[in-house]
Amino acid sequence: MPVRQWVLSLPIPLRLLLAAQPKLVTPVLQVVHRVITRHLLGQAGLKADEADSGAVTLIQRFGSAANLNIHLHCLVLDGVCRRGAEREPMFVQVPAPPDEALQAVLHKIVTRTMKLLTRRGVLVEEQGQTYMADGDADSDDARTLRPLQAAACAYRVAFGTRAGQRVLTVQNVMPRDTDFEQALCANTQGFSLHAAVRCGAEERKARAGTPPERAARDELTGGPAEPWQAPRRTPRIACPGCATQCSATSTKARRPR
């Protein structure tokens, strides 16, 4: 079955909140899954009692600079499984979400997530403004980590003479000639939803058994140069220089040209 990756990034205050209270990640993830599933059902023209989808999510706690950045990588079936007359599921594939639909999905995720966190008492809404609730009940360790987590989320130096200054990264150094918009990416209120990465059923079969590091390299180089073969290993042999057994490993594996 084809799989599409949905990546949800959060505004910095919510990253700090979920880092301080990890138990909130699960209910937030449930909201995300429900909204995406409802979108897929609508694309397929089916109701919730007629079909369902499936997903596996990686809760990633760090960003590209190994800094604190909690975001969700959801691998979702690019369609729904419809319940047939014989109760055997039948997969119904759906097209890629148009920009308007993707923006609508993100808007629902934001609205329902904010309502959820407000009901949990970690956010306070007054006069149309939403802010973090007081953390007086937090432990001493949590209060100590909070400024460090805030600095990590904002790419700032936490200690020393450069405390508060922005960390130097490659993106800061390299000039940007023109701004560009990513395909299948929606943004609002500090939230970001990206759904451009898709793996078709045939692609998954072709990559079956390929090591993850080789699959990642193939993505960068545009595909494998030749079929991958596992390194050939020889059994343990007696080492002439000592009385122990040494492992001799042959690394004559085919490498891409």
C-alpha cells in the first residue's frame, strides 16, 4: 500500500510545553491522527463506519541542529481500507491533498489541539488571547531545565559570554537569493504541516531489504547505481600471531560508482 509522510511542526511555546510534560504528546498525536483520517475518508467519499486508515508515528525530539524540537513524523496510508461485504478490507487510494485542503487540515489540527490543551489546564484563554498557565506546581528540576530548553528551541546559546546570542548555523551563513514555497506545505500561527513525501506500493517492494543508510543515500543520489549486496563475512579463523580466535570480515560489497 502507498504511504504518505505527514510532518507536523509546532510553535516554540508548545515545543517547550510538550518537553516539560511528555504525557501531553499522546493526546495531541491522537488529535492529529483523527483529523488526517477524517480528511482521507472525505477524499475517498466514505464515512467513518465504512472505512478506516492506519498510521505509524515517530515522535522526534530534536531538530537538524540536534536542538530541542519536538515534532511528529506520521507515516499514514495514502488512502483508506474499506470494509467489503465479506468483511474483507479493500484499499481505496486517494489523490494528494490540494493546497486548500491541506490548509484546512492544519487549521483543524491547530483549533482542536488548542482546545485540548486548554481543557487540560496547561493553556489559559482570556479575552481572545491564549497563553501558558503558571507552572508553580513544576518540580525544581523542571524549573531548572526550562531556560535551557527555551534556549535550545530558539537556537540560542544558554551559557557563557555569548549567552542569548543565536547559534551559528550553515543556514545563517549561506545567502538566500530568493524565497521559495515548498510544495504541499501549509503554515499558520507557528504550526507547519508538510505532506509532500510519498512512497508508492511499487517503491516499497523495490526497497525491501535495503539497509536504511543505503536507502537514504539513494534518495540523495537519485537511485541505486546497481543492486545492493550484503557484505560477505568469513568465519572466525585462528590468528597466527596469538592463541585467540580473530574474526576476518570481507568488505567486498558492491559500491555505487
